[in-house]
Amino acid sequence: MRVGDVALTAGTSDVLVTVGAVGTGVLSSGPRTGWAASRKRYRMGIDSTDVLAVVSRRRGLRWVVAGQSWVPERRCRSAEREDEVAMSGPGAGGSGAGRVPSRWEELVAENPGHSRWYVERFRAMAAQGQDTVGEARLIDAMVSRGARILDAGCGPGRIGGYLHRAGHTVVGVDVDPVLIAAAEEDHPGPIWLVGDLAELDLPGRGIAAEFEAIVCAGNVMTFVAPSTRVTVLRNFAAHLAPAGRAVIGFGAGRDYEFGRFLDDAREAGLVPQLLLSTWDLRPFSEDAEFLVAVLGRA
């Protein structure tokens, strides 16, 4: 796959992008999304989160995310070259200097079709009547009616979408624009944002912090870059209301020992209130294959 013409126009209300390969990524602005199709042009308003997906020969699929303020650092104008386009700006969650790619981004770089496969997998499960919202039911039982909830690593929106339909105010954040596009399409209503949890700063994007609950399911903590784990957890603590709780679940055998995770949480200012081995409230034990940790601010 090759990147075609990429035209970035700063200081205007639009970013004009042309990508010369089908399925290289997703361009997103608010509730409207579109796949980057061969030689087609998409117009995105920069008043909301803008996403540019390009392909790099060296690094595979890369994301560029910009908010209201950004400057282009480099442009790729040749359809004969595969190159990278980077942006910098407040709150950008893209491939700016010094940012450590998450394990999920590395996985997608190796297999650019993985995100789409992941979306279709959960769509098929839902269509077959399988239970895909067990985590959301637990969160719904824990919070007050009309609570503000952050779905951290929201993926295609199955948890946040359920919680929105239950009457809560939901913000979902994920580093993968393909998954955010699916969330916008399948679960309209919540605020869906592209962003790296290691750089989470919702007040900087005009969204208040102090969530009653943060849910981080789907093994998300094992997909962040290992060097950013404590930072991610510290960001969760900073976005919780004083009595709010973060509920984090992931499985064993994913290169993140449960004991190490709990140590990282304490270092980040989060203390365990309850440890479970499943999302349906089975008690945690030393030989558990899964951990659901309910954490509060220290």
C-alpha cells in the first residue's frame, strides 16, 4: 500500500487529504467517518479530533491525531513513495517525537488488517446473540444513575455504547482510529476520541475530568507500552472524581504479572478496593487466570 498525495493546510477550517490505497486507515471527524479509498479526498474539520492514517515502509500503519492546534512537520507528496507524516500539537496522540508506540500499534503495524478483523469479530458475536457487555453491566451496577464514565481503551465501543444506552454520560478513548470509527458507527451517542492513554488529558481537549468510573477492559493494560504502564494508571487517577473508581481487567499470561500491576497501581496513586477473578464477581485467588481490580484514589 502506498500513500498518495497528502495536503495539509494549516490555519483553515479543513484538512484535505488524499490517500492512494484502499483500506490504509480511517479518517474521522465527529460522527462522520470514511475509509481512505483509492485516490479519494476527504475533508475533515479541525475543530474536532482529526485523524490521518498513512503507511510507512519501515513502521507499517501509523496514525496521526490532531486537535484544534497542530503544525505539519513533514509532507509526503509522491505516490511513488511510502513515507510517514507526523504532526505535533497540544494533546496530539499520534507519532510525534518522543512518543512510545503502544503494543497494539505495533501489532497493527505488523498486520494492518487486524483492527478491521477485531471490529468484525465483535460485530459477529453480537449478531449471534453472544454476551459482549458483561463488563458494562458490572460498571452500571456500581455507579449512580446518569454517571460520567470514561471507557479507557474503548475499542469499537461495545462497553461504552451499552453504558450510554443505560443513561450514563460516556467518553471513550482509544489509540486506534479504525476502532473509534466503528464505535461512532455502531454506538452513536458517547464522545469517541482517538488518543493514547499514556497522554490522556481530557481537560486539555475541553472535557472535564472527575469521572465516577473508569472502565478499562479487554486486556487493554497489556496492550499499552510497558514503559508507560505507570503513566497510564497515573492518568486514570488524575481523571477520577475523589470517590471515583477505576475498574481494570486483564488475563494472565500476557507479560504483565498481577502483582506487578498492583505495585504499579500503588505507585500511580491507586489503591485496591476489591479484587475479582471475573467480571461476574467471582473471588480472586492466587491461581486466578484473570484479574478484575477495583481501584480508588489513594
